[in-house]
Amino acid sequence: MLIRRPLLTDAALAVLVVIAVSAPIIANVGRTGQPSLLAFAFVGVLAGLMFLRRRYPVLIMLLSTAALIGYYTLELPPIGLAVPLAAPLYSAAEQGRPRAAIGVAAAVMVISTVARLGEGDDPAYVLGLDFGGWIALFAAVIALGDAVRSRRGWRAELAKQARAAEQEREREAAARVEQERLRILQPSHLH
């Protein structure tokens, strides 16, 4: 049985999400007691969404964002936003929705920054290190997705032009054959 490459990519992304999101939950920074099973349920949801991001890129981007907001609303252990959102942002841009991806990325950054500053996190850290890192990562994945889409479109246009050129060559060749046939059948060539 052959496993398709997109499925392997999605599975690898799901594993990456599980590792990246589970690690801070397991570390349980600043918490006492065992990590909540609810936190791990969110890990499963975020990882599972990786398998649907190609088919429903904007929906999965929005669901991933909603899941992360819900996660934080429940005051579960802090996790990073970048890894669970990177693939959905990429997919939305790659499917021709870069503006939606930019809008969601900007909204997530604003909501997260305001929430963290409201909780008393160090503004220099939040605005300096985290905010800059998010901008760089989100901009990179959105730009990459859009570039892949553009390149695919460019290749499709080149293939279309090549097919049209080949068809034109075939028509010209057929016309030359027809002209030669008619020339041979002319009365002056029958002697």
C-alpha cells in the first residue's frame, strides 16, 4: 500500500504539533499538580486539524485560532501559538487566501499581546522578543504559501502556453501537408 506524500506531510505536522504543544504542558511551568487531561485534548484537536488543512484551509485556520483562544480562556498551562498556527496560515495562503491568513495572524498577535500584557508579562519581552518572532514566523509561512501558489500558477500557465504552441505547430504542419497535396493535384503537375 502506497502512502501519499501529502498524508505523510500532514502526519509529520501533526506529530510536530503534538511535541511542540505537549512539551510546555508536561513541563507545567508555574503550576502545581499534574497537567490537565483537558490540555492534552486540545493537543489532539490541534494535531488532528493538520489533516484537514489542505481541504478546508480557511476553516482550519479559524478553528485552530478558536481552539487556542479557548485553551487560554480555560487558563490551561501556557503553550506557544506559532507551531499550531503556522501550517494553517501557510495552507490558507497557498490556497489563494493570503489576506485571510494575514488577518488571522494579525488578530492572534494583537489578542495574545494584549492578554499577556494584561496578565502582567514583561512588556519588553512580549513586545520585543515574542512579538518580533511571531511577525517573522507568520510572515514567512504566509509568504511561502503565497509563493508556492504563485509558482504553481506560473507553471500551469507555462504548460498551457506549451500546449497551445504544440497545437499551433500541429495545425501548421497539417496546413503544409494539405497545401502540398493540393499543389500535387493541380493540373500543371499531372503532365
